[in-house]
Amino acid sequence: MADIPQAHARVLVVEDTPTQAELARVMLTSLGHEVRVIETAAMALEVARSWQPDAILVDIELPDYNGFELMKQLHAEGVESAVVVVTANGSINTAVEAMRLGAVDFIVKPFPKARLAVTLANALEKRALVAQLRTVRARLDRDRFFGFIGASPPMQAAYRTIESVAASKASVFITGESGTGKELAAEAVHKASPRAGRAFIALNCGAIPRDLLESEVFGHVKGAFTGATSDREGAAKAADGGTLFLDEIGEMPLEMQVKLLRFVQTGTFSPVGSSRVEKVDVRFVCATNRDPMQDVQAGRFREDLYYRLYVVPVMLPPLRDRGGDILLIARHFLQLFSREENRRFTGFAPEAERALMAYPWPGNVRQLQNVVRNVVVLHDGDLVDAAMLPPPVVMPGTHPPPAVAAPSPPPTDAFTPPAPFLPAEPPPADPPPVGPAPWAEPEIVPLAEMERRLILAALKHTTHDVPRAAALLQINPSTIYRKLQSWKANGLVPAD
């Protein structure tokens, strides 16, 4: 029988019978593996700690203590080698005990080379699959990533894109509303890249006066303009070997875009007032809170520069579309600011959490950060309640009532109880309008139409306060915004 193809691996053989140990060593060496042979369990544990073998062949009967006890200690110390139990006793009980303690397979002495090859190949393959599964799960379940906090699917997608592009030299273009963490994403690209040990230079193109932007990017020489009293290095030179982050690039004047295009294409530039050409190795990361293609179509952004920079897009979702990330981030800031301000807060009361989830957060994470800091600075206690949240998260006099806070039944002001369940009292002087009997057969309409009626009724009840309507319906405000946009497009509700 032909030998089973084997990937090179480090294999530790724990066997006290010299002839059996030598036989295993010869077989494994001929299969292309690096082999070490140990006679006792204690010595095997020391070698496993330092050498970290890919696989361990463990004999059950050892001079100091048995192989089962060795397996327990290996597991306790976090040694992740694939363990194959080797014994002269091929009983079912021995096999069951070996598997219970984490052995990948079981082999009975004496064994032929082909059997050993198949067993070891399967053990190594299973170990590789387990490692891959652990890595995938860690990536899918992580709620932290280079300063980001969030486990929602949109953020997981952003994490994966950043990881994929980080190792390359490709330009990255980050889009997202103000406050979503675009500079944090740019730093993540840099930190996950081979350039992590070099400079990360951030430049906000919207915060620099137009006549100084060229000097900020490329630097200047002494006397280049009034006030240039000495040579000055620009961001391009400072970022050599590292990453240059151009935030709000859509604000860059068109005449400066021409010069930036040449820099992106050639990697060369001249400081203001100098004819000297300098060459640098820079990785470009750009960001904007607008749609860059709309800026191109409107003539505010050069199309050739757009296609040079818009190589790998990273879209950061708004906070309102991130679901439970809102509470994850709020709890993080609460813990951080409570330590800074010496407060006792440990969490949010349920009604405060519902208010945070119902608010649409137009200012995104930056706004949430400021809201939590406001609460911590102005209040103290064990839990943050809704009354502590500042406007507009909770407007004065509109704290979520207990009936809304409970998942069921619905709020009492959204429903008129059936007449037969009311106490027998004289009718009021001005009876309310009589509606259809609650127990009457409901009108059968498509589910989408019923959803539309309920949302519109909730908006009418709250005088078109979307967050309050969402709280009444126990849905996310973004759902209502999205539905309204769709209905307007299809003529189901009047356009604004």
C-alpha cells in the first residue's frame, strides 16, 4: 500500500518500551515528520510546553503515571496538540475513556506503518479544522476591533473588509455619516497592516484654510510665502513608509485635487516654493460623510482622482442600524466616564435602555458618547434611569411610561377596552365615539397593509414623533423611516 501523503509536522512520542519507541520514530521520520521520543509522562509534559508539538502519541502505561493523567494535564495547561492514544489494550472502555479526555483517535500496538500514517493524517487534519473553526467563530462573535465596539452584522462586515485590505497597498475609501468612526476605521487599516510600526498622519481637509492646505500636505521652504520663516515638513513627508489619512476629502478645493492626483499617481511632490522633487512611499486612506459619486457628478470632485482613491470602499453603518451595539457602546462609555468622574454607575435601568434603543441617533457614536458623559457628570447612582437622559433622547415630560416599558400588554392609551369588561357605571355626559366592537371579526387584509395601518396609526397618535411611535410598536425607529420612504416612493402615503 502506498504511503499516505503527510504534511510536515512535529510529533512527540511518549513510549517507555525502547523497541516500540524506536519503531514509531523510524515510521514517523520516513513519513517526513520531526520526531522526539520521551519515556515518562513528566518529561513529556515539559517538552510539550516548550516544543508545542502538532501531535502527541501517548502510551497508556507509563513508568510514573498513566497516559490518561498526562492528557488531563496537557488539557489543563492549554496544550492544543492532537493526541492519539497508543496501547496494547484495545478494549472499548479504553477507547471511550481516551475520547472523553480529548484524544483525537486510538491505535492498538503493534500497528503497521500504513495504519499509523492514516491515523496521524486524520488527527492533524481535525486539529487544523478545529483551529480554523475557532478563528471563524472569533471573527463572527467579536464585539471589539481596533478600538471599535460592536457585534452587529454591519460592523462585522466592516471588520472583515478592513482585515482583508490591510495587508495590501491599495487605497481605502471610507464613507459614513458624521460620528460613525471614520478616523477609527482608518487607524484600524493602519494598525492591521505591515505599516503599523510607521507613522499614521491624519489631515482634515475641511478644517484647513484653502490657501494653507497645499503647505499642510506637501510642506514649504523658507520664504515661500508671507509667514514662512523656516522650512516645514508636510503630511506627505511625515507619512513616508506609513499611512496618510485624508479626512473629509470632499472638501478639498479642485485646484488642490489636481496636485493631489499627481502625488497619488507618482508618489512624488514638491514643497511649496521649491522645485525639488521628493519621493515617498505612502498608503492613502480617505474618508467623507457624503456620497463621493454625487460629488463627482456635481463637479465638486475630480473623476480621475475619485477612481485613483476609491479602490476598496469601507462603509460604516449609522448607529441607528446597529441594533444592540447601542447598548454595548453606552455601557462602555458609562464604565469609562464613571471611573473618570468617580461615580457609582454600574448600568442602565430598563426604561433608560429602551429610550436609548428608540432614539435615532443622528449624531451617531459621537452623540451617544456625549449623552453618556452628560449623564455621568450631572448625576450619580447605581443605575441610569430615563429621567437622567438629556433632551432630545428623552424630552421633558415624555419619559417612557410603565405600560410602554412592558413587552405586553400594549399601552392603555392606544386601546379602548371592550365595553363588557368595564364596571357598570352610568354613561359619561359626553361619551366617546363608538368604534367597532373589539371582538368583531377583523377585516382580512394583506399583512403588509396591516403593518402600514398600524405604523400610520402610531404616528398619528404621537403627532408624527417617530421615536415615540417606534417605542409604542416596540420596533426600531429606522424601520419606520425605511417604511415611510418606501411608501412615499410607491404613492401609498403623501410625499413631504
